[in-house]
Amino acid sequence: MSRNRFNSTSSFSQVIRKFFLSAFVVFAFAAYAIHERLTNANSAAAASNSGGGQDASAQPSDPTSAPNPGSLSGSSSGTLSGASSTSPAQAPANAASSSSNSSGYKDGTYTGQTVDVNYGLVQVQTTIQSGKIAAVQFLQYPNDRRTSQQINSIAMPYLQQEAIQAQSANVDIISGATLTSEGFQMSLQSALAGAH
Amino acid sequence: MGMPVTVEVVEAADESLFDEVFEYFGYVDGKFSTYKAASEISRINRGELEWEHASDDMKLIFQLAEQTRIESNGYFDIRHQGRIDPSGIVKGWAIYNAAEILRKRGFVNYYVDAGGDIQASGKNPQGRAWRVGIRNPFQMDVIVKVLSITDCGVATSGTYVRGQHIYNPKDGEDALAEILSLTVIGPDVYEADRFATAAFAMGRSGIDFIECLPGFEGYMIDRNKQATFTTGFARVGTA
């Protein structure tokens, strides 16, 4: 899949909406996958026979195997292709390490497949500790500069702005980027003169 | 480097005090100036001096720079195209040390200004907080904002003056032309300077970085003559 297929004629809000929708879907998908593991943990043997389905008690599965039909990939791929044209996400595949615990969640770290959300690739990793979701993090994140700068702006929309205006107040000191000695003296004199 | 230095002490002080402060800046310049062929940093850059044989201050600066690089997610980096230029952290460090000379001598009301970065302590001759004007990057003899400060540091990063070298370590193509000036107010001038340099390399996001840094305020001026400032800036910046 090509990355950064950013359409420059899209409006700014469409870009952001698509990204957040896709990112939300990936998170929701990862959370749902964990939920599936919990509910399927006791019937793991029965569920694992359908051509490479993913389940907690089986050996770590081949990431290229088909997703468990009927539930996981059906809902997620439907939602994803509605948001943007991407490949359907696979079920979380690689359990880097696992150990059992009494609550039914398998401790370990689960890595999701890489999803192309149209503005880059997203890959989520989920960590289970003591049977609970301890962390969900992005392993891959769209790093197109333009997009991430827009997202940064979205993250901090509340910083105030103002047009700069000349001030006529008295000052003791002046802060500015380094000048040469001559330029400094000249401009310092005139600045302080202007300030009085 | 070769930046102009201004020291003002409100209490009565002997001239030898100022000599000591200016001598210290001379020492720093002689060691860290990339414009001086005989400086220690120039010899390191030419490969004439091994890291193990560098002076204590040079090693200290390298450690502080590395710490700043990590704290700024890589945006502060004294290495560029195979050369090392530590001026983005040396300046604030030197001003801080110079002010310490005054503080340890028992002086309370003073400031040290080197190249527009300032450590201010106590009160000005009128008994008020020190008033610092932020220069208009579009008109050098005009002030666009006044800060009222005491016992803290102010540093302004900018590329509107020739000779100022700040780069975006994450994108060599980035000309850093969007933001002309970023003024950072911090607990002391060493902190303000290193983070002003780091934040400037982040472009427009630099002010967000300062906003998220507890104990720091910032005032950023972009090429459209628009200023963006942190939520706590009103504490130090008057209208």
C-alpha cells in the first residue's frame, strides 16, 4: 500500500476527521480484540479450528493467516473501508510473550497489523499486565510533517494570539536575537530612546 | 560568538567586579567560539583534540547538551553536518555562571545581559521588577512587548539576524522561516536559553513545547507579525 496518499485538495477538517476516525477505529479494534480474547479464552480449542484463527491459548499465529471469520475482521474491515480506502486490518497476531493468570486475560504484548489510514501507517501495540490492559501505544504513526503539524495545532488550539504592536513603555533591558556589536549599540540606543 | 555583554549592579560595586565578569565571558569565548580558530571547540571540530583530553567545562557542556537533546525529543542538537556548535547552550550557561559571580559576592539587585539573553535578580534602580523589552524582529529599534521580571532568566531565539545558526535536526530542508523570534522566560537563563533554542528548531510547535514545560512561559512571533503566547504568559508580560 502506498503511504502518504494525502490529497491536497481535501479540506483541512476532512483530513483531520479522517485521521481521527481511522485512529479511533484502530484503537477500538485493538480494544475489541482484547475483549474477544477474554470471552473466547475458555473456548479456545473450539474456536481455533477455522483456518488460522487467533486466540490466546494457541501458539503465536502466523501474521499472514486469515482473520477469524464472522466477527472481528467483518466489523473492522467494514468500518475501515468506510472511512478511507485501506486494507482490512488483521486480528492482533504476534504474542511476544505470554503467561496465564486467573482473570482470563493473557499477560503479554500484542502487536496489531499495520493499517494504512491514508496519511501514513498506523500500528498499535497492546500490553496486558496482571490481566488488565496496561498500555496501548502506537508503534507506527503517520509522520508526514504537514499532517503532524496540523495535529499539533489541533492539540493546542487554546494558545492566545495577538498582532504584535509597538510599545512605548520604559524598559531596562532588551531581549532579542544576537546582533553584531555595532548593530547592537545602534539599535539599543534608538530602542531605549524610543522607549522614553 | 563575540556578543555584546551588559552588566548592571544596583548596589555600589567596585570596578574589579565587572572586570571579573567580563573576564569570565572572555574565557568562555576563547574556549567555545566556533569563530576562533584557536578555541578548544574549533580544535575538536578539526580533529586536533580528542574527547578524552577535552577540558572539564567542555565535557560538562557536552553532557548538558546531550541531556537537553533527550529532553527536547532530539530537537536540540549541537551536532550539525559533522561539526559541533554548542553556542545554543553555552550562552545561557555562561550568563548564569557570570550572574553567580555577583550572587556569591552578596549582590542582590543586578542583571547580566549577553546577546539579548538575560539573568535578572532583585529589583531595578527604581525599586521595581526589571523591565525587559522584546525586540520587534521586523523593526530592530522597536519593542513589541514588555516583560516585568525578577529572579529568572529570559532568552530569545531567532534567525532574523545573520549569524544565528539554529537547525531542525529532524528535517534538513526545513529553513525555519516560519517563526522569527521565540522568547522564553524560565527559572534561570541557562534553562531559558537551552529550551528557547530547542523550541525554535520545532518551528510553530515550539510554543506548544514551552506551554507543556512547567515553570516556563513563551512569546513567539511569526512571519505574519502574529504572536502566540503561553497561557501563563500574562504573569510576566504586560500589555
